[in-house]
Amino acid sequence: MYQLICALEKTAFPEKQFEREFHIMMADLDHMILVAETESRVVGVLHLRMEFQLHHCGKVAEILELVVNAEYRSHGIGKQLLTAAETVAKKNHCQILEVCSNQNRKRAHEFYQQEEMKNTHFKLMKPIAQE
């Protein structure tokens, strides 16, 4: 899973910090990690966060990461993970399933739109300089 997340961001995160934060996050019931395995190998990961949001006056499920190993793309794995995420969101009484995707990931945008997700928002960001 670590390798897939690093591949998603085209970087190598500090592995020990990643593992520590992963375990902390997994203790939080608002987070869920769904994995797809082939031959005991993790080939896909979806990280879902569910929380009450005031501007919806209800629970929202947000896909924070969804990545499939490049060798296994276009085999329905992403669709299976997305379907599973929607099932989890329904069971947790979420009103909306949303995702933010980097503007460079055109294939991902096409995938989400094929899965009936609508492009209704802009997401803006500003890096915060650390001293």
C-alpha cells in the first residue's frame, strides 16, 4: 500500500512516518481503507473519510486516495473499489460521495465521470511554508 500511495504522488514518503500515521488514522472510525488484492498482492487502495459537514448538514464520504497499480488498470479494480466505497458510505448514512483529483490526472477524471460523479466544485490550495 505504501508503494501505491508513493506512486500516486510520484514521491517517496518517509516510510516510518507513513506507517505510524497510518496506524493512528486506522484507529479513527471516520477513516476506512479498502484494498484490492490479486494473488495476495495489494494492487489497489481506496482511502475513505466520513464526517459530518456543516455546509451539507449531513455526513459526507470523501475519497482521499484511490490508486490502482499501473499493471492492473483498466481491469475494473477501480470500479470495484469505488462501488465498495459507495456501499460503506450508504451504511454510514452519508449523503454524498466526493473526490478531489489533481488537474493533471485526466484519465482519473474520465473514470470518475463515467461512474456518474459530477464536476461541481473547484478545489484551491496554498502550500504553507514551514519554518
